[in-house]
Amino acid sequence: MFIIKCPFCGEREQSEFKAGGEAHIIRPKQPTELSDDQWAEYLFMRKNIKGIQFERWNHVHGCRKWFNVVRDTSNDEIKAVYKMGEKPPVQ
Amino acid sequence: MKNKYSIFSLIKNAFSYHENWQKAWKDPLPKKEYDVIIIGGGGHGLATAYYLAKKHNTKNIAVVEKGWIGGGNTGRNTTIIRSNYLWDASAGLYDHALKLWEGLSQEINYNVMFSQRGVMNLAHNLQDVRDLKRRTHANRLNGIDAVYLSTKEVKKFCPIINTSPDIRYPVLGGTLQRRAGTARHDAVAWGYARAADEMGVDIIQNCEVKNIKRKGDVVEGIETTKGFIKTNKIGVAAAGHSSVLANMAGLKLPLESKPLQALVSEPIKPIIDTVVMSNAVHAYVSQSDKGELVIGAGTDDYVSYSQKGSHDIVEGTLNAILELYPIFSRMKMLRQWGGIVDICPDASPIISKTSIKGLYFNCGWGTGGFKATPGSGDLFAHTIANDEPHKLNAAFNINRFVSGDLVDEHGAAAVAH
């Protein structure tokens, strides 16, 4: 359990949020052109990093907005929070 | 040669105050080279090494473990064993394991305290009833024992369940697999470690893998905290850390590692002589031989390797437990912990070759790997020894995420994963 600072509402308990998984996976621009391998990569393969991970969260029990979080998955420490569409902070 | 464990050896050792028992396994330093290296000294890894030595005549095997034997997820699960899975591929896999469990204590001469006390799954709404009936039929077509129980029969089988129609999620029925049950989880790791050691397997503890070395598309060996070890076959059975090892070899897996929590209560007299699981309200409970209630909670929805989970998950599970078993309302919980489980998108495991020659993965067991330990080890050993899968694990290859031929057990497998 940890505290997440929603960029719209401020600090709230993690239980108010829904985790949305790895961030910055780009949706294919031309889905019809994709090979099976590329589909598998897009749909299923994940970095699943132990350490600094960029991920999406949704404040479901609050403003219901999506945003990005940089979190150390080895100890759940949050390093940065930034809005959708903003450039990720450099490590 | 190991001394056989028996009633006579117990009596003999009692005379020397149990101070002269033989070591269960050696603690060797790694050799320069092995024919096969298994990464991960949990139940699955040790079972793999044991069956490789026993059934496939592989001589030169090492198991490398970053901690100590029995200190990982093998010692963190809630010890439930069952095979009542919906799909044919899963039924084949898990029932193969269940059949091996039935003779395991004798085979490895180690009492794993396998107890076929039955596993009951509850239905709390109309859709649950339909799903559970469908699964019961599917199980029986696959030769797996399963019966559907009415609310009355549920109450008769486990009298402490609150079957009042007035609770928030009333019990509308359930399924029962009588051959299912529990086993002492760390004894499974110790038993396989001892049996593998006797077959000549080197069990190397406190040896963390730092890198997997490959030359092109062929593995060369592993860098560890105890130096470089050469090999041309590596089997990875590292549970929650599978992706970390895959990344070392430059592979990506379809896994997410999440905390799964469990807790045990203070010990009490026997009150529940079976395992009761409820998918809809997410509460599992059984009672250990020490008398503790063993309670399984759900996973958190975020990736984490912290071995901690969120409090609200435990709270949700205990709410459900208290509504189903009001008798437990004043019990104290003694311990709570988290383990990191690697979850596949289809909630089925991967026992497979990879695109790198000599690198094999046994992962993705998610929240339910313990029950499969002997079967997983047997089939993974077969896959490594023959460089091709056994027919029972052919469906669990890594290419299913490319072909789309998934074994979708999410929600179908009697519990939500």
C-alpha cells in the first residue's frame, strides 16, 4: 500500500486508483498491416521490470482521469507523476 | 547413499536425541560445467532436476537458488491441490500432477503430508451456478472426479458455512472434488531436494544468477554470485522473477508480476476438515495440521516485486470470510505475507522452449503453481531432455501468444486468478 499523488486531486491512497499497466505502448497505426508476431508483441509481451517502471494509473474512485506514474517496482516508491500526453521525465 | 526414512530410523535416532540425522542434501560449490542448469530452487525447479535425473538419465545437473531451499513461493502459498480445470489441456496438465501427488511421499521417501480432504468451490449467483455445473460436466468428461452440490449438501459437507439466503452473496450451491486437498508445502521442496541430491544433483544455495550468457542464439552459461558456470541447457523456474531472467537473455515474456497475499490465524481445534474456495467473493480457507486457518487473498492489480500487498485486498477477503463463517468473527490473525506471482494473460502457465537454443522457461503459473509441482517438474524435465514438449504440455508453449491458441482459464478454472 502506498500514496499516489494524482496530478488533478493531490495525494490519495493507492486503493482509490486502478493500475493500467505498462505505459507508452504505442497502438499500431495500421492494424491491418501487422504480422502475428507484432500483434503478440503489442497485446501480450511486457517488460515487467523489477526497478523503475513507467506505468498508467486511473483515479477510478476520484476524478476518473488517466495519468502516468514512474515507480520503483522493487519497493513501490513513486519517483514522478505526469499527465497523459506529457513527456516522460528522464531517468 | 541416503538412509531411508522410516519408523525404524525414527526410533533409532530417538536414542541419540535426534542429533545424528544424516544431512538431507549437500551444500556443494558449483562445478565449472553442467549438462543442465535449473535456475530456481523451489518446488518446480527441484522436481524438474529430480525427474531429469530419474527418468531421463541426465547425470550432471545443478539447481541454483538465490536464497535457500523452501524460502520462496513454495513456502508462501496456501498449499491447495486440485485439478478441476475447465479446458482439456489444463485438465490433462493438472490431473497428471494430481496423480503424481498421490504416490509422491512413497516415491521420494519423504512425507509431504498430502491430504485428500476435498476442495469445495461455492456458487453465489446464477451465473456461478451455470459455470460450476458446466465445469463439473467438463471435468467428468476428462475423467476428473467432480460433483455438483446443492446448498443443503454444501451445508452438510461443511457445517460451519453460513447458508442463510439473507446474506449479501448467498450460497446457491457448489462443486466438490474429493481427490483434491492440501500438502505440506515446504516438505515438498525439502523432499524433492533430498531425492534430487541422492540422484547426484548439485543444489547450490545462496547463488544468484546475474546474467545469462549467449552466443548468437545459443546459451553458453550463467554468471552468478559464485562465478561463471558453463552449460548448454538452462531451465528457468523462477516464478515471479521469470521476466527478470528473460530480460538477461534478451527475451520478453507475456508476464506481469504481482503481489499475492495470504494469512494464517492463531491455532484452534479442528473446525474445518476440507478446503472451501469462493470465486465470487474471493475467499479461500482451510485448516493446517497445526490448527491455523490458512486464508488466501487476491492479487493486487499493479506490478510489484516488493513482497508486500495492499491492506484493502486483505480487508476484502476477510469481509467475505466473516460473512460466510460468522463463527470466525473473534479470531486473531497471526501472520500475513505476500509472494510475487507471474501471471500470463490467459492465466495458464508456460512450459516451453524459447527462440534461444538451450533456454527453456517454466513460468506464468500465476496464483496456482503449487498444485502442479510434480507434474510441472515431470513435463519440464521431458521438454528439456528431448528438446520438445510432452503431449501434456504442448498446448502450454510460448508461441500460443502469437498463434492466438490461448488456454483461457481466467475465471473458468474454478477460481479467479
